[in-house]
Amino acid sequence: MCYFLYLASPLTLSEVRSMLPAGLTADLPSSTDQQTLKAFHPQAQTATRILAGRCSCDLVRPRQENSRDDERHLRERYRRLEIPRPLVIAALERHRQTTPVRLQGDWPRRLVEFVAEHARNAGTSLYYLHFSADAGHLRLSGALRHLSVPHQPPSPADWLQEGTPTLVTR
């Protein structure tokens, strides 16, 4: 129940992992979520989640020095989604476990560099930022956004919109 960044790529999981900056990982979402992502991007061979620790929060939202400020944002999101307290506690624990990873670098900048390199090497790929009460079962809807690397904004906040599938091309 943190932010999770999904990627549907023409590359294999091993190839995606080899391109990631040190400290980031890629894992496979559920088979249902893989099918959902591939339905929006049929040329994709692999659907993954890109993680900085156990979630993708550090890729899209800088952490505050005071972890309470950070968690306040997440608690508010959970409250709006009417998430039961036990699930909120488990989600916050997972989010806290990512703290050492964030110390390794400027993740938003590294994410933009990865996206640009990935577009040059792999071609068109789908990115999807998700935050929800469900651990899976993505429900992508709405129009696809199309961006090209030469016009790619300098930070994820400028091009990666939560809940909007985005195709990035070279």
C-alpha cells in the first residue's frame, strides 16, 4: 500500500534488472497484473515492479527527514481509501524497511536516467504508478499518455502521473 511503479517492457526481466541503477530492483507482479499491463502494451515481453527497497515511494516522492511527516502522507492516503488499521500498520512497516536504500542516491534523477536509457535500448515501454488498497489486481483505465525521451521532463513528478498508463518511446 505504498506507491509501486510498474514497467511493461520488450526486454526480459534479466535485461531490465541489468539496466537498473545499483540499489533498485525489479520483481514480477502477479500473473493477473502482468496480463493487465501487457494488455495495454502488447509488445511487452515482461511486466515488472521497479522498487527502491520494498516499495517505489522513493522514486516518486522524496522522504522527509522526520519519518512521521512521511508517514502522515501515507496515513492520509490510507484513510481516504478506508484501509483497516491492521493493513495500515503492515504497510507502514514495509515502507519503513526501505529507509536504508534511500540513502544511496537521488532516486528521482536515477529513475529518469533509467527510463531514458531503457527507451533508447528497448524501445517503447509502459510505465504505471499505482497506489491502492489492493496488493494486486491493477485496473488500468483511461487514455494512454505518450512521451518521447527527447521531450522527457527532468523529474518523475513531471511525467509520471499516478493512475495514468504512460508509454515512453525514444
